[in-house]
Amino acid sequence: MGIYLNPGNKSFKKIRNDIYVDKTGLIRAINETIDTPRKLTCFSRPRRFGKSFAAKMLCAYYDKSCDSRQLFEELEISQSTSFETYLNKYDVIYLDITWFISTTPDIRYIVEDLQKCVIRELKEKFEDIFEAEERSLPRVLAQISGKTGNEFVIIIDEWDALFREVKDNEALQKEYIQLLRGLFKGGTATDESIAAAYMTGILPIKKYGTESALTDFQEYTMADPLIFSEYVGFTEAEVRVLCDRYALDFDTMKQWYDGYSFSGQNSVYNPNSVMSVVRFKKFKSYWTSSETYESLKDFISMDMDGLRDAVIAMLGDQRQHVETLFFQNDLTSLTNKNHVLTLLIHLGYLAFDQETQEVYIPNLEVAEAFKLAVQDAGWEKIGSALAESERLLAATIGGDGDAVANALEAIHSAKTSVLQYNDENSLACAVTIAYFTAERFYEIYRELPTGKGFADIAFMPRRNTDKPALLVELKYNRTTESAVKQIHENRYDGKLKDYFGNLLLVGINYDKDIKKKGAKKHTCVIEKV
């Protein structure tokens, strides 16, 4: 066993010794590509979504230097007809690019250093098979395969780390891409030496224009994982099993960590965060504790092409249309709002609805990251509103209508067009931002606006909370009294039909034409039922 050639199964053994969710169905999917034109797979996912676990699992399964039967015999892959066919049958080359970056003496020579390290281990096993002075890894593999018939499985973890680490060094990036092209470009040498390849990273393969730099790879991404959708994170069925086994509240788990959705998988959860709750028995934002929000702050601060307005709208529980096609899959070619929003999809900060081509903030955990980023990005008024939302909720429950009106005034004065109430969703967006903290305690339901008034927002208490239900009616150039009257007349059905408990009726009016000096455009009245 080596570091790069045939690393063995010790890493996967350690994973199996911990709480483990069976994702070995991924092996079956890779087995189906072996020795076919589809044998090159790139599956990109955000940090903390199990990329390295999958890479170590594949190493343990294919590596011929070890016996991994016991590790897999009770898992899903053992039921596949391909299980015996490929179990421990290949020489595996495993490259952790992040590790190479952290250990190389000079990153400028990392591509040369990487090849030198792997060739050194190949020489120990295949002595005298290839030319001693050869320094090109693709040519070494071709020579070995040509003389022995040996095929390799190549697994590259964090393939895109170099693009993220030296994002401005285009020469080094191109040198790295040339190495990958040499390894994987379709042709006789690749066909003979490589049985399969699996690359994982955060970003999809780099594009130049609209063309991929490695055209022979089958790509699966956060924008479109296709057949790998159930392996992006944890499925709802898997999370239910964990909640039952470890006595965790499923509804709270869903609120915090669900929200990613793909064709065939309507609910996908952040796996690292779910496992953190299993271990520590506490629901919180593990995203911000495991990964800095600085990168998110930097990206959303690029106020290009209406990006700021789009972010604020999403904080207000709205969705935004996005064009993902022309994103160049790097951190530097960001020239418009669509590029940034697409990048945030791949980083996991936004979820993507493939049917509507819309993005949205997926769950409470990621919303917390956005809250921190906005507060530290110079968006004082919006940041202040988010920070004050907990106090506002308490004031609402306490019946303080003036506090609600003042909070909406503060948000409305923020310098952003999305809150200028120039469409029927804007007031509802402002209210949702004002009550940002409420999502911890409530399921929030918004209905469509009608006419010149704004339909209600229902705040229904989550389980295990003693908060009252809130029914909010929004009016435009009317009166708060008419808002509450309308609730009385026709708003006790729908979400309230099966509700038994305390209820607050909240009427909010916005008067854009008010002329009286010192008068506020927003007024609010709260009635306890």
C-alpha cells in the first residue's frame, strides 16, 4: 500500500466505525461505467457534503492491494450483480489535491511535484516497466498498460482546489488542465490504461467560453446531478431513520438542514450538519462553524446587475430567476448577477429549482449564514432589521403595533429598489425580513396578492413552542382597521382550519401618499383573539 498508489481501505474502515449512512449505491453507478465511453465521472458538491467520504469508499472498493469484502458485505452494493466483478480488482491512483497544495514546498511547481510523487510509487511496483527518466505521469501509465495490460482506476478528490487556491495564476491552472487532459483525453492510451476515473470537487470542470476543458467527462453538479441526485447529500428517508434511531425531532431537522431539491429527490439534506446534530444533540448552524461566511460576504457584496436586490428578495422568502449556462466554473470570471448566483448554487449557499430555473435560500442554517454576511457587508439598514427581528417578534406577541410599524419604516428606508413597493410582493418581502427570526418558531405561509391589497401571511407555530399563531393582513393605501376586518370576514379557513390555540390578528397598512408632517407611511394594529 502507498500514499497515492493503492492507498488501501484504512480510511474507509474509520468511516465505517462511526455512525454510517449507506451510500454504496454510488459504487454500482460507477461500476456501470467501467470500460465504457462513460468511464470518466466528475461529481461536484459543496464543502461538507461527503465528497471525501465517497472518494475513500471508492478507493477501498477497487484497490487490489487489500481485502474489503467485510466492509461492504452488509451494505447496498453487496446486492448488486457487479459487486464481485470489480471488488478489489484494480490498481488505484488516489490524488487529494488539497493535501498536495498544503504540503508542496512551492505551489508554482505543484503539477511537477504531483507527477514526481506518483511516479516514484509506480516505479516501486512496476520496476523496469517504464523508462526511468520519464517524468510525465500520462506517459508512464501508458507504458505500464502497454507492457502489462494493467488498468487503473483514478480517483481525484477536490480536483478544483488549485483553481480556488491560485485563482489568479492562469498559467499554473492551464498546466494542471494539461495534465488532466493527458490522463483523460480520449484516445488509445487512455482507453488502454484507465478502467474508470472519478473526480470530485466544489466546482464543475472549468469552461473556456461554453466548452468544457475536459470534454470526455460525464458531469454531475448541484445544478443538475442527474442519476447521482440521491448521493448529493442525505435523502429524507435516510434522515427519518437517523431521527428515529437517535430520538431527534424530524420536523426541526427538516427546518434547519433540508431544502435542496433535484429531479427524483425533492428533499436533500446537508449531511455534515445532520450528523453533527446526531453527535451533539443540538440544532444550530454548523455551516457557519465549519466554514467561514467571508466568501459569501465577498460574493454578495459584488453589487452587479441587481445582485443586491436579488439577495434581499431571497431573504424575504422570494425566489429569483437565474441563467446557469454561461458560468465559467471559476471564482474570477464573475461579470454579472447570473454568474454569482450560479456560483452560490455550487457552493451550497443557494438551492436551485431545475423546473423553474429559480434559486432560493434552502433552509434556516444557510439563512443564518446570509444574515451574518449581510450584517457585515455594509448593508446597515437590512442588517439592522435582521438583527432586530427577534425583538420585533417579541413586540408583536406583546401587542406593540408601533414597534412593528417602526421596523417596517426602517427596512423601507434602506437604499434598495426591491423594497420600494413597486410591485405587489414588495411589502410582503419587507414583512418577511422584519420577522426573519420567526422561522425558528413558525412555519410561514404566504398567499398571492389580490387587487390593491396584499393577501395575508400566516405564521403557524411549530411543534414544541408556546407561541401564538399570527395572521398578518397587508393593505396598500387603506387602513389597518380594514385589514383586521378582512381577516375576521374571510381568513379563518385554510391554514387555521385545524388550529387550536392563541391567535393574533396583525393589520399592516402602507400609505405611499401620506402628506402629514411627521406621519409614518406604515401603521400597524394588533388584535388578540
